[in-house]
Amino acid sequence: MEIQGWNIDIDSLPGPNREEWPWMQDKLFENKQGDTACLIYSIAEVRMCWYAGRLAILQNKSKPEVILNPEKVFVNGLNDMVQYSTDGKYIYIKIMAYLSKGNKLEIPICIINLNERVFSFIGIINGCHYTIDDLGGEKIKLKDNYFDQSFEPKDGKIINLLNLEWFNILEIDRFIDIYYADKDRNRV
């Protein structure tokens, strides 16, 4: 399958049997500053009006290679689910952090730095409502695109990425455990 000039064999990626789930879609977010892309694939409705998809990060558009495809990380399947920093160094991804114990769902914003092979996150319950404004350097600002009075507003909150706790990218399948392990870690 070709998406935006990336020839991707989606059927070779792990995930649900696409023939049994006919209403799936795929979205590709290309990094304009480098030869990488985020593919959110097999996006499906997992509960009423909640969509989730699998994550694959690719490099080398002329001959795509999957460099990250976590088994236990699911991306919130709404619009603006992936953004890149202006310089292309960081990828911001809205993750569905579902904790079955307690039936808890939050949408933190995962931050991946492929150059350093690390990830972090912005601890926020309703990250699906926010986009990132890149302020240059290592600073970003949260922009609330859908005000919901059920949550404390974080619009305009400035975050220094150097102040976040970072984890080895090989630990990304433990994202939910890491996220819920410390209620204060990287919270805004």
C-alpha cells in the first residue's frame, strides 16, 4: 500500500486481522525535517466514539524500514494525533493510557526523541484536546483546542522538555506502567 509516497506493507505489521475488521483506516504523518514518518494503522472504534490505532515509526522513504513498532502502545485515533517539533527532533503522539484495574483512561502526550533513543510524556488526562506549539529550543506550549470544563485547563502552559523524566525507547511497551507508577511524574 502506498501512502504519501511511502510504500508500506501494512499486512506485515502486527495487529488485528484487517479482513475481520473492515472499518479500519490508516494515517501517515511525515516528518518534513527528516526521512521519517509515523504510521498510525488499523485505527478502529474500540468503544463508543473512541478510536485507537497501532503505531509504527518508519525511516527511509525510498525503502521504508520500521524502526519502532511497540506491541502495547495504542494511539488515540482522533485528529492531530501526531505532531513534530519544528526542527523534527521530537515526535508528539497522543497515547491511550488505559488502566484496566479501575477502568481508567487518560490521553497523555508521548514525546519521542529518535536521535537520543528516548521517550517521555506530558502527564495530562485529556491530551486529546491539545496540540503543541513549538517555542523553539526545548520549550513547548500546550494549546487547548476543545475546552472541557470537566478538566483543569492547561491552555498556554509552557513546558521545558529538559525538565521531564526520560526513558530508554526500549521501555516504550511499558508506557502505561511507567505513566501510572508515579502520579506526579511529568504532570502539568
